[in-house]
Amino acid sequence: MTTLWIFFIFMNMDGFLKIAVCKETRDQVLIITPTTQEQVDILKNVTSQYETALWQPVSPVYMKEQAEVHLFVPGESFETVTSLLQDHDITHRVSLPNVNELIEMQTMNGTDPRSTSTFYERYHRLEDIYDWLNRTAHDNPRTVKTILVGSSHEKRPLYALKLSFSDRPNRKAMWIDCGIHAREWISPAFCLWFVHHSLSFYNYNKEITDILNNMDVYVLPVMNPDGYKYTWTTNRMWRKNRAPSHNPKCVGVDLNRNFDANWCTEGALPYPCSEIYCGAFPESEPESRAVADFLRQHKDSIQLYISIHSYSQMLLFPYSCTLEEAGNHNDLLEMVQEAARKIRTFYRSTYKYGAGAKTIYLAPGGSDDWAYDLGIKYSFTFELQDRGEYGFLLPPSRIGNACNEALTAVKTIALKVMEKTQAPKSPAAV
Ligand SMILES: [Zn+2]
């Protein structure tokens, strides 16, 4: 009897240990707030020495006292990382204890028969997005064309859609790109959402009708297809493209540091292992070169450039590569201010706004600054939902809301651009 009893206890302890071990080996996201420079330095070491992925800020170079750090910690490193933080009294808490479940939720992709979400309220694999591009162009032959803008390092095509609802001569245009950074899944989801909204509500919604009557719209849903594919197959936290470097251990260039705008100065790094690696030279990457070439070829018609990112809820404009003000700073400020005001009124969400460098930090080599210097004087980067609750793992149930907020900003700004650049059509002007 005694023997049996002891055996029972062991069984239970074994069960208990298993549960405890399971809990500790799960991938989690920590919110950490260093309060002294010493703690900042320790945190920098922790993130570079252990396998982790920085969510915010994107690189240790941006870490500073009293600024929140959002850090993804894989199960294997979790105990070591948290005990290091504890040893040095660094304030931290778990913000996402269930990363694996969230990833599963993002990739379920409507396979749950009880799901009532539409195609546009789900995240999609790269192959499904290519199918969608073809289908959309095929189903709307008079208004939608597929344009091959270039190809990625791994030779995947970069397709943009051109939405063209009017045949007025000398029409102006706007450009929207999504998915420069692979792990920001809400970004490609927005490009799909925008196209769907345009096709469904032309002639029904006054704002989108006015915009499409006046402008063609180019939409590039996935600017970094190799990286995006990699986030679905191998590493959900991947940010850069997948170009190999001279260091076989470190892959990828940050495409949003690869444009020729104060290239590779403070806020970017020349090291291939860094998340903000600027590449070997400006436009060294086929993805950034393809977009730059297209914009150069169409710079006389494109008036508005918008690049979609996540997360942190911000509406940004040039410059990010310098603290200097853009020539039309006040116009740009007025536009994002109005967009943020509308988002707050309609959706009760707060978006920060302003020039990139002053609102977040110096970030040279970005596409919006480069497009601005090319002559596209209305140039923006939007950071979509959320502000860190789920970060890159925004659940599919939040896609609709996040996209509607961004859509409000796009429409508000596009209408303002039309107002500022196009002559009023009054009878007196005829
Ligand atoms: Zn981004």
C-alpha cells in the first residue's frame, strides 16, 4: 500500500513537472522597461546573445531609458532571458503568453467551418495572394490590369494592380505598396482590402468614386514576397528580404533602409546580421530597385505615394532620414492631422502623426523619403494596428477594423491631394 502511494505521488509530480515545463517552453512576448543606461546595455546584450526577436524598437541601437521594449522570446531561451532580467532588476511582464496559439489563429485561414469571416478578413499565403491577383484582374477586365514591376531575389514576380476607372487624358495617379517588411501581415491584408473596397464601392461610396474618377491607383500587395513566404514556412518573425550576404549566417536586407535617401547613415547599419541592414549600396536589392524604377518611370503622373507597415498606429511623412523639415511640411501635417481626427471620430482609435524622424527616430533609406525627393510631394508611411497588444500577431478578427482605419486615412489624404493639386472645375473656369 505504501509503495503504491509513493508511486501515485511520483506519477502526480511527473504530471505536474510536465505541465510546468510545457508552460516555460512556450514562445512568449515580453514588455520590458529599462530605467537606467546600465539596464539598457544589459538588455542590448541579452537580445544579441540569445535567440530572440525584437519587435519594438526594431534594433538594439534604438533602445533607451524609460522606453518600452517589446521582445519575442522563444521557449528555449525564455527561462534564461527572464532570470537575467530578474537578476538585474529590469522591469518586465509577459504581454503575450500564447504566441503559438496566436500564430495558429492567424494561419487557420478559414479552415474552420464555423468561421463566418470573409476572404478579406483572413491572412493569406503568398500563393493565395498570387491567385487573388489573377482572379481580380480576370474578373474586372475593364478596370484592373496586372503589371509586372520586377522580381524578387528568389525570382518571385512582383505584381502590382492598376485600377483605372476613367479614360480622361493626363490622369494623375497614386501608388500604395504593402508588405515591405515580411512579418507585418496586416499590411498585405490592407492592400487586398483597399482593392476590394474600390471595386465594390465605386459608384456607391462618394469618396472612393471621386478618387477613382480622378486618379489611377497602383497597388503592390507584397513588395517582399520571399520574406513573406518565409514568415509562413519557417520564421514568423522575419522582417527583411532573403538575399544572402558575405556572412553565410546572416541573410536579408531591410528594404526600407535600401533606398537612396541619406542611405546607411544614423538609423541603419552596414552589418548583414542587423535587422536594419541597409544592403551593399542604395537599391542593391531587386525589390527596392523595381519599385524605384517604376516610380521613376511614372513620376510625372504619380502625385501620392503611400507605404503600409505595422505596428504602432502612426501616420508619418518625410523626413525620416533627417531632422530637417520637408518643404511642404505644413500641408503634409494638415493632411495626417485630418486623417487621424477622422479615425478617432469613426473608430475611437488614436494615431500619432508627424514627420518620421521626429515622431519615431531617424530611419534613413526609406521609400517614402526617397519618393518625396524624387518629386512625389505627397508621400506617407502608415503604421497600422495595433499599439503593442498583439503587435505583429494581430488576430484575424481585427483585420476589418485595422483596414477600415487605414482606408479612412488613405481616402482623406487622397481627397486632400486632389483638392490641392487639381484646378477647381467651376463653370467660370471653362
Ligand atoms: Zn515595417
